[in-house]
Amino acid sequence: MELPRRRLLVVSEELDEAELAALKFLSLEHVPMRRLEAIQEPKAFFEVLQEKDMIEAGSLAFLKELLYRVGRIDLLEAQLGSSREEMERELQIPGRAKVSPYRYLLFQLSEDITEYELKSFKFLLGKELPKCRLNPKTTMLDVFIEMEKKGILGEDNLSTLKSLCAEINIILLKRIEEYELNLFGEEEMLIPEEQRGSTRGPEGHARWLASSVAPDSPGSWNESSQLEAYKMTSRPRGVCLILNNHNFAKAREAVPEPKKLKDRNGTAVDAAALRRVFSKLHFTIAEYKDLTAEEIRKIVNIYRCEDHKDKDCFVCCILSHGKKGIVYGVDGQEVPIQELTTSFTGQNCHSLAGKPKVFFVQACQGDACQKGVTIETDSGEQDSSVETDAGFQLDCIPAEADFLLGMATLQDYVSYRSPRQGTWYIQALCQHLEYSCPRGEDILTILTAVNQEVSRKSCEPNAEKQMPQPSFTLRKKLIFPVN
């Protein structure tokens, strides 16, 4: 007994408050909630697990699984003598996993929910849950527990959660649907949720657990594809350049009415999402804020002149006001989009020749609203909870191969930006990249899913719509592996 106790002491001293909360949540099928709620430190948690015979002198399997699930691979290896690979093999064996697929799904969802999305969950659940339980310190795991207590969430009762996710983040909804499909199979998914019962059995559990610990490998997907993929193995993959213009005070001083450019409130949310996603995809992030037209040219020229020979890709994200064919500097001066993209052709940037050059531009391509009424535009003056950016046209992409230009909307139309949530396009793009890249999906498949999601949105009160459009000269599949 002495050896496990020493190990438990070391592990307990390394766990923080959030990790303890996660361990408690994942153990709810084995320890009553009343016992867990009173626990404030890891040592007390381990003592309860010992009382329940979940930790024994000869078996630390449950503790190993818990540490693996919360991502403490360092403690798993150093203190318990196991590894990520061993746990992945072990947990795919039917009956070995002690954490239920349902509870692990909720934990994974909680890890992916942003602070703003958490606030949205609390707001939408305001009538269902006690307000005292929805204070600023309430975590997403706390919300799930309260939903379970109220009977609106359970292993066979996911409808409320799915409705919330559909409204807040469709990627979370897809995660739940993927879980259900693996657990129940296609035929049973056709049966209404309340009629399915709990007859899934160990086969369904094993199928979902296997997918949860060993996601599809981009490499294996690529090998089975007939179309060659761009090399994407360098570390870092390349530079993700973010040109983020928010404050247009200089432009307002210089540009006469009625073309004064308003500040682009909400663009910081987009920039943060891009930084997070492309960091996970192993890109070096270079963000520049509030650039004049001349400064945009200078920054682009710096990266044009860089040596990219050890990199596999270049990504540039432009967040600014604009109109057809141009983006604005914060001084109100124009920069042609084609000038920026052409800077990275093989002739102008030799070290990127034959490599994918990816541009995402958040801007409208005109002033028209689909099913339009007048709302605030980036060349307008009205106030609105959803704003617009004005942008560029299809000839902005060079005729040369290996370019991808992701455009926020169709030619002649506006695109929409929430001052609190960011733009429809960039937020959907980041969510789908984060969801689909680990599954080995190529960028055109991902952008098709982005098109679908953004096209479903509407701007009240007159249901204005937005339709993104990619343009490309790619010669191969473009896949961003996460490993």
C-alpha cells in the first residue's frame, strides 16, 4: 500500500482546481454527487476513490484513465508508469474504460466551449436553472451538473443540450451527433431519442470510445486518396499573418461624410479565434493591428522577402473595411487585394513557389444586402448589433497555381460582423477548422461546410443572408494535420 500512497500524494500536489473539478465530474458514475461536492482537494478525492475500491494497491487503472482523460500525460508517465499510447490501446478494449462515453463527451464539450459561449449557455438556461447557480464563477461542468439535477440532461436525454448547441455553436452539435451515431448506429438514429432506450450495449460504447481516443489520422486518409496532397510536415508549417484593422479614427478625420469608416468592433474576437486555431495547426502567428495602407504594403513586403524554404505553407488573414477589389488602411487609403496576393506568386516570392498560399479576407464585396434593407455598413452611419464590412471581387486571386482565397461573401454583397461575437464567416471558419482538421478533411471540404453554416444564418429583423465563396488554383488537396 505504501508505494501507491506516495504516488497519490505526488499526483495530488500537481493537480490544480480545474483539473480536480474535471476528475470529480468524470467520476460521477462511481461516486455519489453529494460526496464529490464536498471535496475541495485532490487528496480527499483519492481517499473517496479508495473507499469505493476504485483505487487499489494492485490496480491504478481508473486513476490512469482519469489522468489520460484530463490530459495530464506527464503525471501518467512519471508517477504511474504508463503512456499515452498504452492508454489509447487499453481504452479501446471493450469493458476496460470506466468513464462512460456520455460523461467523457460532456467533458470534451466543456473543454471546447469559449468564455463567451459559456455566457450564452447561462443566458439561455436562465429560466431552467436557479440564477444562484449561474454566477460568474460557474463553469461549464457546473452547468452540466445543474442540468442533470433538473432532469434536462442525461445519457438518454440530450435534446435540450443539442438545441442549445445548435443556437450557440453548431460544431458542438456535430460532436454530439457524431457521438450518437457511433453509439447507436445509423438505423437506431432514425428512432426518436425518447424511444431508443438504453440498449446500445458494449459494442456501441467501444466504438465511440475508440473514436474518442484515436481520431482519424490525416496521414491514413491521405494515403487512400487518389489526389496527391501538398506536403505539410514542417514545424512550424509556416507563417499565419493576421492584418487586423479596428480603429479607423484616422480615416474619419480624413474622409468626408458620408463615407466615414466606423471602428470594427468585434474584430478582436475574430483575431483571437484565428490565433488559437492556426497555433494548433502549428503555424507561427504574426499579428499586426491598425495599419495604414502604406503600413499594410510594408508588412506584406517584409513577409514576401522572407525565406520560406523550410516552410510548407503561407496563410494571410485580412480583417478590415473595404469595397470591391480593395481593403482600407486605418487612414482610409485603399490597398488593392490583388496587389497583396500577387506579392506571393512564385516570381515574387521564390521560396513559396509550388507551395499553397492561403488568404482569408473578412470583407464585403459590395453594399447590397441579400433580401436587403439598410443596416450599418462600413461606409455607413447607422447603429446595429450586427454590422457589415465592404470588400473585393474574384479577380483578386492570381492566375498562378497554388492559391486559395476564402471570401466572406458573394460579389456585390455585404458580410456581417457582431461587435461581441465577431464575424459570421471567420467564426464559422475557425470552428470548422478546429473540428475537421483533426479528422483529416481537406480545406475545400471544410470551406463547403463553412458555406453551409453561414448561409443558414440571418440578420434580424428582415432576415438578411450571407453566402461565402472560395476561389482557388490549388493543384493538390490541402490538408492541415494537427500532429
